[in-house]
Amino acid sequence: MSDLVIVESPAKAKTIKKYLGDNFEVVASMGHVRDLPSARLSVDVNNNFEPRYEIIKGKEKLVDELVSRAKKSDRVYLATDPDREGEAISWHLAYILGLPLDEVDRVEFNEITRTGIKNGMASPRTINIDLVNAQQARRILDRIVGYKLSPFVSQKIHRGLSAGRVQSVAVRIVVDRELEIRAFKPEEFWTIDAKLIPKGSRRAFSAALYGDAKGKIKIHNQEQADAILSDLEGADFIIMKVKNGTRKKSPAPPFITSTLQQEASRKLNFQSRRTMKVAQELYEGVEVEGIGATGLITYMRTDSLRISNDARAEAQSYISSAFGSEYLPAKPRYYKSRAGAQDGHEAIRPTSPSLSPDKVKSSVTADQYKLYKLIWERFMASQMADCVQKTTQADIEAAGYIFKAAGYKVDFDGFTKLYTEGRDDTEEKENQLLSLEKDTPCKVKELVENQHFTQPPSRYTEASLIKALEEYGIGRPSTYAATISTITGREYVKREGKALYPTELGEALSGLMKERFPKIVNVKFTAQMEQDLDEVENGDVAWDELLQEFYTDFDKTLKKAKSDMQGVKIQLKEDETDIICEKCGRRMVVKVGRYGKFIACPGYPECKNVKRYVEETGVDCPKCGGKVIIKRTKKGKVFYGCSNYPTCDFVSWNEPTAERCPNCGGVLYKRKGKKSTLYCDTEGCGYKK
């Protein structure tokens, strides 16, 4: 007989087994084992919203095995992930295995290391039913919205649409930004910039026209700019004022879930789902050469900036040894979590700060290395000394006009020796500036006028959308990646490079929701709902009362929308193709059905001609001259093949282009990545562009 520990994944089970030894059997539940069946609502809205759970299809054999092992064990420990979802999985397991809810069998591992597992096993507790109820309330809330609202929007727009509670708000945020961009009216303005060389120096510095003795000058057109340039012609430029100072830049705090996703998007070009998948692998454990299976980071779903004293001390020791004691701050750094943070776990950090990325590089995948390096550097930098900069601000006078220059020089690099925070494209970067002295005359190297127009707000990127969701209080750490994957996967939102923009479908859906279900897509209402769910978790609000309050208003709104829009159908501008219907001569259009896109004649029902939807690249097949088309695997991964398949077997993961290799005349392919490159795959050629 031995004790049984049930976790969620086989990788985690393997790592934990290493530390617990032979007296424990560690098995995986493979995530949820019981859930609301997808074929129906499975919630009794007339009976306190009682959920009707069933064993997930395909997991019956696994559940039978878990029940059998539990019966043979002296004691069962439920060690699922330390969050609401994990608590709910433990609750379902307890029900299936017949474990009393007052049994002290729930353990949590904030990190999958010897210390983390020892601490978790030493502090078992009962299942937190308030956490479970918060998860149930969210699950049932989303199920009600999805199952009640989706058929309505599908009927009013087209078949197969879904309208989730959080995803609809995310789509609205993207749509509203797009509408703001379209409504934006650019205004013209001009700037005058000078490149000046101080007397006694060979280096030039940049200065911008600020104004005159009366104050700031706004230049609205070229006539004004030309007049100022005329006044400045042949003028003496004198540095009339110099202000030198010192400023300190403090490091960014260690990662929480949202900031990890944002920074991985900026620096690694990872989409949020990819980031969370790799982070899960690092948390659950990898085989590290010389160490064995071990978790490399703490739990990755967190909104807390708290870190343990042991981790802080280990980081300080490493910093002192690797960089020198001058790179340690005068006092250890502590960071305050934002208001409303759950603070259930530590910030995301390496489980062993002394385990540098170089030490694990040979043991992990490329993605795991990149993300671990990012997490390790961010955490270590958060415990390092400030960056000290010498700042300079200067006013330069010429013909009664004032130019201003500002910049800095690094006096002590501090934490920036290891890490600097990524920036969004819209954020400006400062320039370094040489030392300047008052009353120094300057030679004009260049004096130019530049026309500008005010710019509309930028489209959201995945990083900035996650930041917005967090700031609005929409969703929680575990939901950001799933929300963005849903709205892009359903083509309500598309990517253009890193930018996110709404499709016509997304705009139609958002417009319908704003008109008929304003509360569902109201940012403040959705944020308040998140706070209400937190109240359920804290035991201050009953989960069924929360659902009843929401459902009463929602059901009334839905009934009114159905009544008001009876017989109404929202017409989308269909994608017209250049394919001519051979039956009636009309141009065929792209439609969306139960199984995805297809091409149909717009003359339905008189003409019922349909064809398979094919995405062409506009490139001829390098083997047979046919058309290269975009194809997808069962998991949705894009590849390229010939339209003449199976006669022609051409296939490629990288996109062929119409360009030819200048060396051998072969086809050039586009290799995807941060910077797409063209290459020739002709054997022995090796050309790259």
C-alpha cells in the first residue's frame, strides 16, 4: 500500500514522483475529468442553477483507473493546480473518488521543486468550497451566455457564431478602437529641427524649436515654417541655459501573468497561448542535465508581486557574485501588488535564481529557453540596483527663437546591464546627449522644417490588448490567452503583423451586441462581474444569488431582442470572388456554413451551385505549374500545396513566392519569423535574401 497523489499532467507527475519517492504513487487526471456536457445547456436555470455534470467523453477508462488506485491506497492527496480551476478539478475528483469534503487531502505546489513539494505535502487542507463556487459561477455564467445568446446572433447574422461573455467585450474594445481610427481627422503641423555643433566639439546634437520669449510656438503650415527659417538664416545659435541633473531608473517588478504575456509578445513575438503553453512546461518540470526532472519557474497564473525571502536572498547572492556588490540595491526590493490582486501565489520567478539560462540551455527546447531567459532576467533585474543617468536640458537662443535639447548619459548601468523592459511601437525612446556648457556658440550643421500630421490612436496589439483587459479589470490571469485565441480563431478579429483589427463579422457582432445587449459588452459591468466573482471566492456572496441576479435581467433582455428583431437579418457584405458560376453566370461569393467557408452562387435558391473554398497564393506550383494554395492541418497549422493534388505532390511549410533565385533560377521561399527571409531550397545553392 502507498499514498496516491493526483495531479493534472503527466509531466508534473514525473517531476513530483522524483521527489516523493517509492512510498507515493503519482498519477495524472489529464485536466478536468467532469464537466458540463457540451451538447446541451446542462444548467437548471429554474432550480438554483443546478449544474448537471458528467464524466468527460473519452475519460471513462481513466476515471475507472483513478477510482481503482484510490481504493488501493492508504491516503489520497489532490495536488491539482493552485487556482480556482485546480480547486474545482480537485472537488470533482473528490466526488468521483468518494472522498469526504472535510477530508484534509488538498495540497498545493507553488513550485515543482524539492522545497516546494515538501512544503505543500506538509500543509494539506480541506477543499476550499468558496474557490470551487467561484469557478462554478464563472463556468455557469459563461455557459448561460454562450448557449442562450449564440443561437440568437447566429440567426441574426449567420450560422455558427458564438457570443461569449468576456470575448464579446474584447471584440468591442478592438472594434471601438477601429471606429475611433476611422473617425480621426488628421491635423497638419510643422516642426523645425536643428543639428548643432558646439564650439570646441566635433559631435553634433539635435535640438527642436520650442518657441520664443512669449512662449511655445505652434506652426500650422509651411508659410509659418518658411518665415521662421527666413528669420533664422545666418543667425547665431548660443546655448543660453543648461540644467544638469541626475535621475534614477528603477527596474520593473518580476512578472505576473499579464506582464509576462505582454513582454513575450514584444520581445519574443510569442502569442499569448504559446507563452502560457511554454510557461506551463517550465512550471511542471523538465529534465535538466545534472539535476534531473525539476520545475524551472513558479506557478505562472498569478497577479501577485510577492516573492519569498529565500528567493530574494539567493538572487542577491548571485548578483553579488556575478556582477559585483555595487549592483545590489541599498535595501532589498519589495513590490506592491495592484489593488484587487488575489495575492494567492508568488510572482513568476525562477525556482532557483542561481540556475542561469546558460546552465539549462542544452536541456530545454528553443521556446523554453527563450521564455526561461526572459523570466530569469526580469526577476534578477528586479533585485538589482537602479540605473543612474546624468541628464542634460539645454535652451539654445537664435534670432529671438528658443530651441530645446534634452538627453542623458548613463553614469551607472545598474539593472540595465542585464535587462531592459520592452516597449510598444508607439512609445518614444530617449536619445543620449553630449555635455553642454552655457554661453557656448554653436555652428549650424543642419536646419530643416518637417511637415507632420497628427496620428490616430494605434490599433491594439496582443500585448496592448492584454494590458487594456487587465486595466479595465476584465478577465483574470488564466483567461487572457483563451479570450484572444477565441476572438482570432472565430475571425471576429484578425492580425496584420502584430496589429489586431476587427473583421466585418466582428463589427457586425459587436454592433448587434451594443444595440441589444449593452450590459454584456459594457466594460464596467464586466469588470464588476469579475469583482463579484472575487466576492464569491472570499465567501461574501452566494454563487447562486449572483447568477440569479444576472439571469433575471439577461433573460428579459434576450426575450425583448428576439421579439423586436423577429424576421430581421443582418446582411454582411459577402466576399465576391472572380469565379463565374457555370450554371447561371453570376460571380460566386464566399459564405460560411457549419463546416467553415465555402463558395456559393448568390442566386440561391434559384441556383444552388456550391464549390470548395480554396485560398490561393497567386504563385504557380514549382513542380507542375498549377496553383499553389493554402492548406491547413487538422490542428489548423498552415502549409502550402498544389491544387492538382494528388496528381502533383508538391508541399511546403514555407510559402513559395513568385521571385526567382538570382544564382540558380529556382523558386524563392519565405521563411517565417521575426524577420521573414527569402531563401532558395535548390540543393547546393544556399542563396538567402
